[in-house]
Amino acid sequence: MTYWQADMETMSRADLEKLQLKRLKETIQTAGNSTFYNKVFKEQKITPDSIHSLEDLKRIPFTTKEDLRNNYPFGMAAVPIQKCVRLHSSSGTTGNPTVVLHSAKDIDEWANQVARCMYMVGLRNTDIFQNTSGYGMFTGGLGFQYGAEKLGALTVPAAAGNSKRQLKFIADFGTTCLHIIPSYATRLAEVMQESGIDPRRDTKLHTVCIGAEPHSEEQRKRIEELLGVKAYNCFGMSEMNGPGVAFECKEQNGLHIWEDYVIVEIIDPITLEPVPEGEVGELVLTAINREAMPLLRYRTRDLTRIIQGKCACGRTHKRIDRFKGRSDDMLILKGVNLFPIQIETILMKFNELGNNYLITIENDEMQVEVELSDLFTDDYSQLQRLTKEVTRQLKDELLLTPKLKLVGRGSLPVQEGKAVRVKDLRKF
Ligand code: ADP
Ligand code: ZN
């Protein structure tokens, strides 16, 4: 079995849209069995037969995270619970948690999706794949595990943290590929350096799959440089299975979003109307290849755009751009709207700056703390020059002047799991 699925991946747009329409109708049939969609479809008079084209998708109202919360735990289930074999749940720090259910077929399709992504970036059954994601509710663990096993790679479920052990596994097992979140990738590279390990000389690593949190192109380049690998961006979210929804191909210019699995829309989050093709808006996804809990027109809150034109790799599935952030990540400060990723993009341009940073907002003032890298020589005038130059570039980008604090390596907190880059004290 090869996971270069040419018939699907290079299907003509017309055939792809025909397949989407067929799967959409089937999904409406299935979803109608859930308490939630049963009510929605009745109100809107939606039946599979009333959907004649993909345009008709717009007749279906959006589904939101709030809907998932309100229907906790099983109100979105479209099949009897006995038919489900897995449940993933997000933490309920703000209200009810959310639940995502999977049937055996869903798990198999999801694994296929991940295997397809891995094959696309050159991974094969001869690779040794180490997954540094937390296992458990975080879908980056089991999602990649099943996908990598399906590909046939020797899969090491190392799980998160314990960098010394990660490095020992990489060395002893001859790991060639990691799945790793970007903030941990740079951290692991630092530990390598501290342990005198040169990844090019001492390891067989050639590829890393990075995702689960926003990161800039500059951070990707750093990861590639530090670990001596190619780094590919992977997008996933629990509500749409998890990792593998969209993935970069070798061109590294946008993530192919698998349109035999999802229908993609980009909307203006205020007017809820589609944005002109190519403009940034909120990603809205309709799952068309799931049975236990298909979500229709799900508002992801993630901001991206469609990259226009054909991809040189030959795949016909649309490409989405690296995320600008989530609509709820946007900071409004002194009337200026900005995203943390804009700050990261500037910081990562400076070799003298390290990989860890923290943005604190208090009383409408922004403080950016960033660690220095080992390239910084302990020189006071250099520190002053650097502070001035970074501040100037931040000001040009953000149109406001943050207070910049350069701090020693290792002095900012590190998280196990997704990095928390912003502390907004106005919210407490
Ligand atoms: P998972 O358990 O797979 O991390 P979650 O549902 O917890 O899924 O988180 C999904 C969210 O993580 C997305 O909506 C998005 O905001 C963020 N995310 C996932 N992948 C990426 C990526 N490659 N780039 C930026 N943000 C990402
Ligand atoms: Zn491509």
C-alpha cells in the first residue's frame, strides 16, 4: 500500500467537487441522526435531497464550539455510542468541555489522512518516527501514532517532555523523523547543544512535522537550521479529527487541505460572508468523511487565506497559508489590532535572540521579554544596540512601542505542551 494516493490527490477540480457533493449529501443523512443536527435540519428544512450543489452548503447554519459545549457529552453523536471506539475531549477551563467521538471507520480514515501527509513529505515505511506529543486527549499523540503505523514507519511513542530521554531515543533508535510542536523543537535543539550533540553529525534526523501552535516562517527556518532537517507545517484540530487536516508538501508554500475530507470556506468573522478568494478570513470546515460526529460549517476561529494558483507538486487540493493566529488571539492595544505572530516574526530575525519569548499586557502597556541566544556576547553596549534595534523594528511592525526586555537564556518559563506566549493581565 502506498500513501501517494494519486487518484485522490491529483483529482481534477470538477471530479473533486462532484465527490464533495456526494459526500456532503451522505454526511447530511448521517448528521441528521444527532440530536443537534436533527433540530437544525428540521428548522432549516434541510434534507440530503434538498442539496443540489456545493453552493447549497450555505443554507446550513454555522456550528460553533459553543454548540459542542451545549451538547456535551453526546448531543452531537450521529451514530449510536456503541458504534464509537474513541472519545477525545478538550479541557473545560471555560464552561463545559467538548467531546469528539470516532467510529472505527473514522479512526481508519484519519490514520489514512496522516499517512498520506507523511508520505507527501518523503517519509516511508523505512523511517523511524518519534512522536514527542503528549498522548491522551491531545490528538497529536494518538493521531500521529496511528498514521505513522499505517505508513509502516517504526513508530516511537516517546510522548512529551523529558528531553534527555528524547535525545537518547533519537541516538539509540536512529530516529529519522520527529513530530514536535515548534516551541518544543527549539527547546530540544537547545538541550542538544548543551549536551554537545550536533544533529547533523550525531543523529539520522532528516524531517520534522511541526504544528499544533502558530509559528512564523522565521521560526520554521530556525528549527530547520538548528536541527539540520526539513520542517513541514501540519494543521489539525480535535473537532476535525486532529493532525493531518492540512499539511505542507515539499514545496513548503502553503498547506494542502484534503478536500476529499473537508469542504473549505473562508469567511469574514464579522459579516460571516465569504471573503474574496485569496484574502485572509476565518477558516470554516465541513467534515464530509466522518460518521460518528460530522461537523458542518464549523467555525475554527483560525485566520488564514487560500493560496491561489496551482502547486508545483501536482496536487489539486487547495492550499491554505500558515495561520496568522486565532481570532481570539488578536490583541487590541491603544486602538491597534495585532497578533503575537507579528512579534515573533521580528524577534526570530535576530540571531542574538533566543527562541523563547513572553508578551505581557498590563494597563494597555505591552512588555516583550525575550531570551538571548548563545550568540550574544556579554557586552553592555551590544545589549543596548540590540534593544534599540529590536524595539525600532517592533515599532515599525506594530505601530506602537513595546517595552523590550532581553533576558538570559533559560529564564522564561517553558511549558510542556503548547506554548503560552501572551499573558494579558487585563483579563484578570
Ligand atoms: P490538537 O489537539 O490537535 O492540538 P486542538 O483542538 O487542541 O487540536 O487545537 C487546534 C488548534 O490548534 C487549531 O484550531 C489552531 O488554532 C491550532 N493549530 C493547530 N495546528 C496549527 C498550525 N499548524 N499552525 C498554527 N496553529 C495551529
Ligand atoms: Zn503541493
